[in-house]
Amino acid sequence: MDIWQTLLYLFIGLIGGLVGGFFLSRWYFKRELAKNPPINEKMIRAMFMSMGRKPNEAQVRAVINSMNAQK
């Protein structure tokens, strides 16, 4: 087996592993975000309560809508 052939196989394997790892980790990250969203209504209500405010539904919806608009 030639040294160039060995290096070619090594290079192709490295590139294939990087591309495959990228798409696999992207899929896994999206799946985890869908299962566990970063913030939800319950967390927003807890944040308002920790600031000493009793939030109403309009305030919670406004915060959620502003967060969704940033995406």
C-alpha cells in the first residue's frame, strides 16, 4: 500500500467524520431543544414573582411574543 493512498484514506475518513459529526450533533441539539425549551410561561411567571410583581396573562404573552420575534 502506498503512503499517498494511506494519507488519502485518512483525509477522507477525517472529513467524513467531521461532516457526519456536525449533522449528528445538530440533529441531537435540535431534538433536545424541542424536548426542553429554554424558557416557558412557568419560568416567566417565576421571574415576575421574584421581582415582586404579580403577572397577568397579557404580560406573560407579551414577553413570549417578544422572545419569539427575536428568533
